Amino acid sequence: MGGASTKSGDISSEEENFLRIFHLLIKVAPSAVRVRFDQEFYPRGLQIVLNIARSSTLVTLKKRRVINQAQWDLLFPLSGTPSSETFDLTLMICLIRNLTKIQIEDELPYMGNDVVGAALTTIKYYRNKIMHSSDGILKDVLFNKWWDETSKAIIQLGGISFIESCSLAKVRRLDRNDREILNEIRNMIGTFDPVPKGVRDICDRRILEWKIENVAQTRAIKRLTELVELHNVALAVGPSGCGKSTAIHSIALQLAQTKEYNIIIADNLEEIKYFYDPDRKNIYVMENVFGDATFDEYKALKWQMIDLTIDVAHRDIIRDRFVVKGMSGDFVKNEIVVELPLEKEKKYFDRLKKDIDQGFIKHVFANRNLKDSSFSF
């Protein structure tokens, strides 16, 4: 057993390990991180820093759901001034990561040379592990490793005064309240999941298959990942066998492992609507959006995917993968090119104009439509 005190009779050794680490990360670690946070952001100047970063950084983080609405309200309260005393652990680490030069990573071992960044990475990593536990237990060998690394990180950030706090947390007597906490944690696992259990089981089995796929991290995968994080959507287009599915599987797994996203495999847009949960960071993976092997216009029109894609697609997709039916050209006869019906043309050209207005003139005029002899303003 990792802890040294007498425990409540109905709590097993592995459950006790879990509760002790949970207490260390949720009760002790935030105070230590707050010490470092207040060193990086002087309390009296915090509001000024947040106001300056609001439009340049924080709004983007909110759109990407890195910062949720409750946290946003703490950053910009309707009355009074923001204070780190109201910030939770994840919000403080998020602000340090995005508004300072301290390098915080998503995985261990830490690859940088910054001791503060290493400590924050350790706490962030183990906090995510404990909050995403599926059973509420922790074996002794893992407990000892997690405890040593986490307590060391806490002391590094908060100072020697936290040595006693960590020591007491390791030997504190567990009681009935701790049993109730454990039950609450277990009750939270899977609660409010809008995905039916049977569908979730199928998704989990498919995700396990993804994990054994052999993936090379290409520039395309890197770019698609950036698009998902920046715009919340990415569309992989290419001929059969070029690795589209493998790429999106890899991206989904990466976001699940490093950004706490919940993977949902959807077969159509209706499922995205039904499985949507504003309180969770979900990433939806849908294959054969426009049909399998060849473009299925009926499927695209049925779910209005053309409208959706024109609205959100990256300008390279707009440039290279769309042609207008009202124009002639040999390039139309290609299974990986989306042929726009006549009623969608205005929306398409409105999108081109929007890209021009935003400064992407070169991209727009590289559009294959504009090279067609039948095109004219």
C-alpha cells in the first residue's frame, strides 16, 4: 500500500492509492501552481494582462474550448477584478502556457530544459490521468511513481513550505467522506454521455484498431491537426488508398491523448447533432463524407455538406477540390473533385470573395475555375 495510515474498512489498498493522489492533485497542487502563477502575473496587474491578451489569444482559446464559459467568466467578471484565487488548476496552467515563455508539454517525459515547465507538465499530466480514470483504482507501483514525481513538482513550484503538505497528504486518515468521494468519481465516469452505450462500445473497439495502425507523421497530418485546433474542422481529400483515414485516425488519437478530446465516430451529420455535448471536448470523425470511392451528390445534398464545407473549409480545399457545373472543362471528370450544382454557385463565389477580402488573393486566383476558358466576371 502506498499510504501509511489506517484506512476505512471498505476502501481497498488500490482505492486508497487513488484517493491520495486525487487529494494531492486536486487539493494541494493548485495552491503550489498559484504561487508560481502570481509570480508570472502580478495580482494587481492581472486584469491589464488579460485585457491585452483577450482578442489576440484568449478568444481563440475559448473558441477552441480550451477555456470554457465558466472559466471565461472568472477571467472577465461582470463586476470586480479577476483573481487567481478563483482560478482552477487547469485555467492557471493554460494561462501560463499561452501567455508566458514557459514551455509546458502534454506528455511525459518532459523534453525541455525548463524546471518550472517540467513541474507544470508533470502536474498537468497526472491531473489528466486521474480525472480520466475508468475505475478509480491505482496499483502500488504506479502510486509510488506518481506520488514522487507529483510531490517533487509541487515543491518545485510552491517552495519548501509544501513539503509538509505533501507529507501529511500521504498519511492522512481516510474516512467515510473519502468513500463518498470515490463513489462520486465513479458515478461521474460515463455520466451524461449522449452516446448510447452500445455505440460507445463500438467506437471504443474501432479506436483500439486505430492505435495499432502504422502512421508516419507527414506534413499533411501536421497541417490537418493545425486546422482542427484553429478552425475546429478539417477535411481530408484525396484518391483511394492515399492515407486519408489513417491521417484522421492519427489526428483524433493525438487530440484525445494530449488535449483531452473525446472521440466520437459518426456515420452522418445527424449523429453529430444527436451526440453533441457543449460541456465536453468532442472530436467527431466521419469517413466517406461525400460517398465511398466516388462522389455521391445525393448524400452531399441530403446533409447539406456542400454548404457546410464552403463555409468552413480551408482555402486550399476551396481552390483545389471544387468546380462549377455551369463551366466546361476536363478537370470536372475526377472522382476527388466536388462538382457544385448550379444553385450553390453564388455561395461558392461569395466564399471566394470573402477569401480575397481577407487577403488570400493568390490562393483565390490559383483556383482552377478561374483558369477555365468559360469563366468571366
